[in-house]
Amino acid sequence: MAIARFPSIVIDCPDAKALASFYGALLDWEVKTSDGWAEVRADYGQCICFQQVADYSPPRWPGQELPQQMHLDVMVEDLDRAEAEVRALRATRHEHQPGTSFRVFLDPAGHPFCLCVD
């Protein structure tokens, strides 16, 4: 029997509502916000939460001065189309691209995430 279950992951950020809006649009999940907290939730229950923190410093990937500590991989059918769509949501393509079956981007708060086809 499990000790716990995995309901969500919480990501620190400078603006919880803004980052939840980004991921809500990326994943087409419902966005809910409150003061300093926001979440996006799939209709099947998976959830990502965003916690607003003072003096937030974004990770500096791939360096380790301010390590990424975590990142999200999301599956897409077409990298070029998905790239155009996440850029329209204000994601930034990172200059360091270490693979060919995925692309690394930074969300609006500076967290790395990958669009993956494999």
C-alpha cells in the first residue's frame, strides 16, 4: 500500500497567475488562481501548481550557478508547430539545444521545459 499519492507538482515563480496562464494555454487545462497561488488541472485530474515567491531568481540552465532543479517534458506531434505556439505564449527558445527529438525552452518565469516528439 502506498504511503501517499502524487496529486501535483508545485513550481516557484514571481507571478503565479501569469505562469499558470502560460501552462494552462500550453496544455489546454483549466486555470484557477488565488492570492499568490495558482494551479492548472486536466479534466482527468493531473495538476501543476504555482507558488508566488518574493525575490524569485530564475534558473540559469544549462549552468549550475542557479540550477534548474526540475523541468517539465511535454509531448507534441510537430516540433515546428509547437515551437511557434509556445513562442506566441511568450516562451523563449534556449540557445543550448542538446538533442534532435526535443527542444528546450524557457517559460515566462525562466524555468526550462522541453517539447518532445520521442
